[in-house]
Amino acid sequence: MGIAVIHTYIWYMYVTLMREDELCNRFNFIVASRINATLITKNPTSVKNDLVDRFMAAGDNTTPSLYFLPFNSGNDGHWVLVAMDLSRLIVYYLDSLSGDWSKYPNMKKTVDAAIIKFRTKKNYRNRKDITWIRVQCPQQNNSVDCGFFVLRFMRDIIALNRIDIPKMVWNNNLGFILILSDISSNLLLNHEYVLFS
């Protein structure tokens, strides 16, 4: 799945689920085109600073909220979802191929460094280490649906207004069917054109 589809669906979720609600204060998005494995390899400091700037722009981050980072492993690779709760120093890792963050050590190092730098800039005490949690989530049964699963994870979390992700329960089929329906009916049939890349 191309990054344009990811970005378009994020916009769609904002418009349909969040715009008129307090949800826009609880859920934030990191632009996937600016934070991915290729960019982290080329310039990790720049990526870290982009993350810090995004955290700073969103406010004080003292109440639980999530930052969604759809992360791509590079070269049209695998999509995973990284959801960061800056107030509780928790990072949730959702992978539809049941992997963990050890596959992407540079991503983990960059995310951790950005959270620590953000908290330092805000004069928050770094009261403990950052906790990474691998979330048990629905699994894809092929090698191409990872992007759809990342979109589904974000949509389900927002629709249920859940910050505490590990306590979520997914219906293995319903959410995926709904997300495909959302994409086809609301983005394509209503003449809201999508640039596929």
C-alpha cells in the first residue's frame, strides 16, 4: 500500500471521526513520509527532530493521548503501527505479521530519543524508562495487507476512543471489512480522488 493511501485515510478518519469531537485532542498523527526506515538510516537526527517538533506542536502532552506513527520498513516494505503515549512513557507496537520492534532497532532508538528530548525541552522529569509493549492484534494471512491492517488499527482505536491499547479486543473480520468499505465507498465513490503511489 502506498503512502498516499495511508495519508488520505488518516485525513478521512480525521474528518469523519475526530473533527467535531474531543478526539482530536486525544489522537495525533505523525506523517509517515517524514519518518520511515530509509530516512532514519540517512539522517536519524533530522527524523528525531521532526518527531520532537510534532510533539511540541500538539500541546503539553500531560494527559494521556496517542501519537500514531504508521512506520514503513523501506523499499515498499512492511507497515507497522507505533502508537506513543508521551504522558505515560508507553509506546505500543502493532504488527500484523507478529514481529516485534527488534526488527527495527534504529526506529526504536530514534523514537526513544525523540520522546526523551521532547520531555527535556518541556522540563518534564523523565521519571522512568520508556516502556514498549507489543500488542496482540489481528494478523494478516498474506504478504500484502499490512497497510490495511495499520489503517484498521488506527481506526478501531479512534472509534473506540481507547488510549489503553492492550486491553482492546478486535473482531478479526469485522474491522477489516469495515475499513475496506470505508475506503471504497467514501474515498473513491464520492469522487474524492486518491493518488496511488
